[in-house]
Amino acid sequence: MNCTVIDWFQPWPYEALFNVAKSFLEPIDLGEDKVRDAVVKFMPYSFTVVNDLGLKLLEQERRYAYTTPKSFLELISLFTNMLQQKRDALEKNKERYETGLVKLKETAEQVSVIEVEVKLKQVEAEAKKKEADAFAEVVGREKDKVEKENNKA
């Protein structure tokens, strides 16, 4: 009698698992009815597959792998938590993307304004360069005259 355990774990029927999954996933937005039905059907299917693999483990390794109603509820909870995390991450990435697009548009507008200013400044610089060249030419002629006068002196 010592070290004996009664196996209280009985497998749930598929319909019970399906109804529990359906009721727990009802308030969650899963998109279309087609997607909702697929997710609800997958939950009990995956749980029954794990039960079958638990029996296979018992046959091969002589070890028990228990799946309880609590583990089925944890599966649903894990799914809902992961779904919410992924949705939050996608929303965050979407906001970052939109912010980046706004920044790119603002930068493009600023660059176009700067390009116009640069073209205006370039025209002004060309005009000043021509003036400077003309002035340098006049100064050069005057310098030649001054050198000639210095040489005479």
C-alpha cells in the first residue's frame, strides 16, 4: 500500500473540450468566423494529440505525462496572452512605422526648401563671383599701373 497513487485523471471528451474552448475564446476578437472556428477546433485537437502522445510516452518510457483540465485552461490562457502580446507588438511596430513615415515626409519637405534656398544662394554666389572677378581684374590693372609707376620712381 505504501507509495501507491490512484490515477484520478480521466480524459475529457472532445465535445467538452470544444465547448470549453468555444466559451473561453468567445470574447476574444479572432477575425472572421472561419478563423474563430479553426482556432476553437484546434484547441481540443491539440489537447487530444498531447494525451495520445502521453500514452505513447507511457508505453515507451514507462513515465506518466498528465494532462489535466487545468492544463487545458492554461493552454487557452497561453494562447490568449501570446495573441495579445503579438497584437501589442504589431501595434507598436505600426505606430513606429507611421511615425517614421511622418518624419520622412517632414524631412523631404525640409530638404526641398533647403534645395530652393541653395539654388538661390548659388545664383547669388555666381553673381558675387563675377563681381569679384571683375574687381580683381580692375585691381590687377591698377596694380600693373602702380608697379610701372614704382619702377619709374
